[in-house]
Amino acid sequence: MAEEGGFFKNLTFAVKGEKGVATGDGWVKGTSSVGTGLGLVGGRFELDPEQAESMVKTAQWIADRMRAQAQRAEELVYSKPPADDPASVNFQSIAVKSFELGASHVEESYRYHREVAEKLAKALDVYNGADQQSAEDVKKSGGGMIN
């Protein structure tokens, strides 16, 4: 789960379609217009369901790749100098600092993309959950006749 103080803590992702506008926290009330497209509206990114699904998959794919890269970058921190002479040892100590900075940057990129995927997925789950709930309600109202 992404940290609460992440990059997107003050932003809301919303999936907007025929059913209304869904966010990770539920449905937005008082929204009557329905449209498609990506837009930033009052601190809220609004996407149609197809865009949201595509962005979730892309952000998850990037996060997976960045996680693998972060693990590789972390391994560089433990590399040893090629020789035990002063020049190699001194160069390696400087290189390790650079590797640490790089590994930290890649880890931050991983967390960023993971957070995007999680926040978008929450809004999409709320939006798609309405379809599942409607199907269950229809089955119940049919007296068990609809399978």
C-alpha cells in the first residue's frame, strides 16, 4: 500500500462514465455531466473507464519494472573495487555513494508508479463494483430465476 504522505495525497483519481463519477473513496455526489477524456477538475483527475483501466495496467507494468530495477540498483551498493590498491578503493567509495543515490531515485520512481496504480485501481474498483452490485440485485429481484 502506498504511503499516506505520497505524491498524490492531495489528488483524487475519478472514473467518470454513465454511472456517474467514482473515486477511491466512493461516488462523487452532485455531478450531473457525463463525458470522457482526461482532465484535472478541482484537484481531481477524471478519466473514462477505458482510460483508467489502461493507465492502471501501464502504471502497474512500470512499477513492476522499476521494482526490478531498484533491486538491481541496490546490489550495486555492495560492489567491491576491482583491486585492493588505494586508487581503486577510493574510486569505489565514491562510486558507492553514486550507486546509493541512484538506487534511492529508482526506488522513489517505483513508489510513485505504484501509488498511481493503486489510487487509479481504487477508483476503478468502485466504478466497476456498481456493475457487480447491479447484477446481484437483478438476480435477487428475479426470485432466483436468473442465473
